[in-house]
Amino acid sequence: MTNFAQTKEQFHLPKDIIYLDGNSLGPLPLAACSRVQDTMQNEWGELLIRGWNEASWFSQPISVGDRLARLIGAETGSVVVGDTLSIKIFQALGAALAMKPDRHVILSDRGNFPTDLYMAEGLIQSLDRGLQLHTPAPEAVEASIDESVAVLMLTEVDYRTGRRHDMKKLTAKAHAHGVITIWDLAHSAGALPLALSEAKADFACGCTYKYINGGPGAPAFMYVAPRHADNAEPILAGWQGHAEPFDFDLNYTAHAGAARMRVGTPPVLQMASLEAALDIWEQVDMHDVREQSIVLSERFIKSVERQCNQLKLASPRDPMQRGSQVSFHFEHGYQAIQALISRGVIGDFRAPDIMRFGLTPLYITEADVDAAADHIATVINERLWDNPEFMRKGTVT
């Protein structure tokens, strides 16, 4: 059984702060500081360029990928780490579309994270072969899967409300109609027990700076099902995805397996921070994480609704239908979040009116949840949000 008191001790959590925004940026693992310092001083500093071999920098995208594979239910060798989530979505979509040259529909939903849709729109323009992006309401996705669809591209957990798609069910229907699937795991990895292999997902992508706690700018990851790994065409044919990158061949020959989805030089310092975070995750059972996140979210919802009837639950009522976050509608949500932050409760805001809170068991306790709910009630019921200083919007909300 996972010891969450022990995992909490392994994070730097500022005094008098209740941090309910780990679904946007995870807090600092204490060991990350020394791990990055060691990489800088003893690897980069002492080894210099020899670090690519002697400190295994060059192999990090696969070795770290294998560590992430445990969290997402993936096969060894099927996960590659590097670049950003947007780039990995672009790569996955390019490879998936190449598998279905006679089909012209990319099916997503209108609740998907905008960058995924931007990547699709950009690829549609670049390929110029009559592709179309369809974005029905999330609840209409299943009925929209048919033989016209080339690719089903969905974010499993909605970034605003936490609503959850049924990956296994939708993947099965997609495959029954000859559709390739891409799953965005930005709000799933580190929050839910995942089983990509069991669900027979084709491709999946995710980030490591949210629940996984890799740090700001931590690299993304990409899963390529082994049945596709030697045939998927890299639309971004980077030199580190070449079969023999140091032959410097002017003609591209893809590496075997998921490594063909490498593009450029891996971010070694950020990988070091991510490795420190993964040391914590190797002490954790994802089923325990899920069970405790439901305990926390149910307690949070009950306490907020009991004390504050002005907020309307935006997340699904059924905990099995949502991820590890709880969201509420409130007309003055941005100002309310700023007021909460001033009181030491950090959540975030998503337009147009979503107050969003991450419930992350690795470092959030039931006492934290109770205290946060009390602060929310005070801010809303006493209209503390109605203050000019909370109406000034920063670049990041």
C-alpha cells in the first residue's frame, strides 16, 4: 500500500500554502535539486561532451520512456521522451493519417485542448489532401465514429471539467470501423491507472510537468503501439530518429521501434529533474493513487457545496467519470481564484468561468482539502473576490 505521508515528505511545499494546482504544474521533488546539480557539476562539468556516452544522455529518451511506461500501462520500448506535447501530437497525427490515406476525417471533440486542434488544423493545411477536422460535443463522439474517419484524436480527461472519456470502449469501436486512435494523456498520466496495451491504443502522448512533477518545461512523451512501431512514418524526421544518426547520412532511414519518433537533442537537465520525480513514482501504486484521489475529491465537493451554494459543479458528479480534479462554474471565477491565492490556496482559472482544483494524493491530505473548502466558502460568501486587485489579469491564468 502506498504511504502518502512518505511521498508528501519528498516534495518542497511552501509553508502556509495549500497547493491544488498540480494538474497544471506539479511541485518540486526535493531530490530534483541535487539530481540536476549533479548532472550539471559532475556530468556536464566534468565529463563535458563525454556525458553523451558516459552518463548515458543519448539513451535517456528511451530509458526514461521505459520508466514512464509503468505509469501508463505500456510495453517496454514503446515510449519515447522529448520535445513538447504539441510536437508529439503532431507526430502521432501525421503517422496515423499516413496509415489511412483513403480517409479524410480527423475526429476529435469541442472540449479537446486547443493545441491539439491547432496541430490538426496546421497539418490539414500542410498536407492539402482534403482532410477535415470534426469536433462534435464530447458525448457525441462515440456516435460519430464510422468508416469515414481516419483518426480519432481525444484527450482522455477534459482539461476544464475533468470529464473522462472511456478509452477502452472508444478505442474498441474505433478499431471496429478501421480507425486509428491517438490519446492525449496530459491530465491522465500520474492521475489515473492507465493500460494502453490492454486498451489496444495505437498512439498516445502526454506531458510530465503536471501530475508527474517533472518541472516547468519538462519533456513530453509519446507511445507507439509495438504493432505500429516499425511502420509508423515520422512526419518530423529528426536526425536522432535516424537508424544511424552518427553516420550523418543525407537520406533519412527511420530507427527501429518507437525511437524513430525522436526528433532533436534531448533536454538533459530537464530529464534529470524528471528522473528524480520518477524515483517517487516508483514508490507508488497507481490504484492507490486513484482510490485516494476519489476520497479527496468527494470530500472536497461535499464540503464546498455544503458551505457555498453559489458555485455550480462543472465536473461529473460520478467520480468514475472524472479525472483527479474538481471544477466549479462561477461568474467571477478569475477574481475568486486570485482571492484564494492571496489566502494561500492555489488553484487556477479556465475561461470562461471555471475554477479548477487538482486533487493530488502524493502531497495533498484530507486536512488540506477541508481547509481549502473553508477558504473557498469565505471568499465566495463574503464576496472577498470583489476587489480591484483581483481583477487584474496576468498573462497566465
